[in-house]
Amino acid sequence: MLSAFANCFKIPELRQRIIFTLCVVVVVRIGAAIPCPGINTEILARFFRYVVEKDPSNTVVGLFNLFSGGALENCAVFTLGIIPYISASIMLQLMTAVVPSLSKLAREEGGRQKITQYTRYATIVICLVQGFFTARQFENPKTSQLFANIDAITNKYGPLVAHPGLTFEFTTVLSLLSGTLLLMWLGEQITDKGIGNGISMVITINIVSRLPAALGQGWQILTGTGGDNTAAAPILIIPLLFFLFSVIAGTIAITQAQRKVTIQYAKQVRGNKVYGGQTSFLPLKVNYSGVMPIIFAQSILIVPAIMIKILPIGAAPWARDLADSLTNGPLHYILYVGMIFFFSYFWVSFMFNPIQIAEDVKRNGGFIPGVRPGAPTADFLEYTMTRLTLAGAIFLAILAILPMAAQSWAHVPVLTSQFFGGTSLLIMIGVMLDTMRQMETYLLQRHYDGFLKKGRIRGRSSAPVSTMGQGQAAASGNYVWLFVAIAILLIIGAVVSVL
């Protein structure tokens, strides 16, 4: 494995792409540290240090700060991050599946470029709206749900914004809009000139940047040096490390897991040549919907609790109890799991079209052994995908609840618990696997040993049918041990730096 990393720098094109990606990483981290004008960053730092990181009910603002790479904590120009572009992409993707004109445009030549352009326009609109409301929340943090309980900090150290008004709102909105557009452009540059998917890479960079702080907080809590736990806390270190490695390994295995549906192509004689007669497979991923169900469930579940607090009934005891149960309680877990199952099937029903796949296979002269072409093939694919989606939804539900369980039962800090599962872990693993696949391709093209099994030769019979954007997955076992080794090195390095 180490020789594979060394070989990456022996290929000129791959070396240039890696160096370019690392340079963009530096730019992204610099932008996360440049504050918007007019903000008292010391107030925000104290708020996140003494309120957010010690209160499980502030999971939403903590998760937002995690995805922005700590930019929200600094009120930096990259505070909104790449989330507006992701929201616009999801919106256009769903509209493409629903609106006939967009669906037709997506199938035309150059249609995808048009949809990408629409996504950029929608990103600007979302940034303007989110930037304005973010500026208003900075001006009036005491009435904001995002900065709840900030009164204890502002009453002691002064206001968050010294000179609120139209000038502050304009400069803040302009700074946040410019930061998001710059991040969007940097992500596209990574895709074109770097390595990996640029937009996903930007999110991963921000998440990984919070890992050292998360490990440091976890070490302080578990060893008792932070003053927030008992003397018996260090006993939990070994079980938690084993639990973390198991979660990482399980997430990699499920992310790579797929059902290979055999496709047999009939022989066709055209002139003096014989075509077809080969066997390939259609890869159906177990976790087809990826991280989207968790994102949808989190986004929708926070709305009722916020609305209850904003409405006049929010002062009533029963309303506060209901809002607390929707934020962190048994009702929250039940609704959270139910929404994950619902959105798992919802996403698959929109993005996976068994009828279209069956028609494409039939048009190319292929068939599934034991299944008639046409409608029976579509029914078989739909039945298979339904069962796989159930397994994927169960996995997502368990992974989404793990951070909350780590906070409640093991008293793991809020920031540290985000790396025990949930959205951040899925995004990191997915992006790292995709990046390693691209590096593997460069290595194998130059006849170097890759990150997977050495001396591997793939026959023609093992070639997958590329459908619905699904690529060929690599052997999951090698990735499991690779990421376990990386996790061990990261934890050892953090522990040594703390000591």
C-alpha cells in the first residue's frame, strides 16, 4: 500500500493533479479563517467553546459548523460553504425526475450543461436568501434559534455585531455569496484539474479539518483532563476505539456492497463477424441512496421544533417538552428512523428506473438468465432493488443514531460523536473511496500495482453494465483494512500531540 502511494508521484499527470488538489485545500482552509467585517469573532469562539460543544441540543448548529470546517465559528467568508450548491443540485435533480421538460432536456446533447447552468443560478438565489437571514441572525443572536443560549456570552463580553444596520447586512451578504461562489468554482477546478469529485472534496476537507479538535475533546473528556467526566472515564477509551474502527469498517463494507445481476448477451452475426455471446453484470448497490435520506430527515425534523419555539405557544411547559422531545428524545429517534426509511425508498423510486434499464438491456440484446426480457425483467429489478433498499435503510438508520447514542451513553462530546457515524462519516468514506478509485485507474494504466490486490487481471466476462451512473466497485475488504490503518494513525497522532 505504501508503495502505491509512492508510485502516485512517479506519474507526472497524477502528481500534478495531487499537488493541485493540495493547493486548493490550502485555499479552502484559508477562506474558513477570514472573518466577515463587523463581527466580534471572540464572542462566537466563546459561544461554540462553552455552549455548543457541551450541549447535545445544539447538534444542528454544531453540524453546520462541522460542514463549514469551522467557518461558522469564525463567521468567515466560507460560512455558507458549498451547502447552497448542494441544495440547488438536489432540487434540480428532483425536478429533472418530475418535470417532463427538464427530463427531456437532460437526455438531449448539451442538456446536462444547461441543467448545470440552472443549478448555478439557483445557487446564487439560495445564497442571497441564506446570507440575508444569516446576517440578521448575527445582528439579533438572542432571538435566533441558531444562536440559542448566547445571552450568557454577549451579556458578559459585549454584542456580537458592534454596528448593525444595512451596511453590515450588505457587506455580509456580499461576502458570503462571494465565498460560496468561490468554493463552487474551486470544486469545479478540482474535478477538472485535480483528483476526485471537487464539490464532495470541499465538504470532506471541511469535515476532516475538524477531526483533530474532535479527537482532542474526546481525549480530554475521557481522561478527565477536561473536568467534565468521572475518574473512571479512561476505561472507555479502548471500547470506544474498537467501536470506532468497527463503524468505519462496517460503513466501508456497506458502501461498497452490491448485488451483481448477471446479464447474458445473445450472439449476433453481422457479415463475417460474431457479436455478443458475453456475460456481464448489472451492479445494484445496497446503499443506493447514499447519504441523502439522512440529510433529508435532519432537514425536515428540525423544522417542527423551531416552529414550536417561534410560535406564541412556545412559552407553555407542554410546548417546551414537545420541542425538547423532537430535538433529543424517544419521539425524535422514532421520527428520525421513520423518515430515513421513507426517504431511502423515495430516493430510489426517483433515481432508479427499472423499466428504462430493462429496455436498454433488451435493446442491446441482453437478458437476465431465467427472466424474460421486457416487463418481467423490470419487475425482477424492482423486486431486487426493494429488498436491497430495505437493507440499506436499516444500515443508514443505525449509522444515523450512533452519534446520538455516543453522546447519551458514553458521554462523548458533540463534535467527537459526529465521527462515530452519521452524515460526516458517510461523506468522508464515499469521497475517499472515489478518490482512491481514480488514483487506482492511473496506476493500473501505467502498469503499477494499485491499492487493491496485486497482479489482478480482469477478464472480459467480469465487466459490469454501467447504468444509472454506477461504476465498478473495488474489493471492499482491502479498503476496510486501509481505512482502519488510516484511522489508527490519525488517533495515535492526535494522542501524541495532546500528550
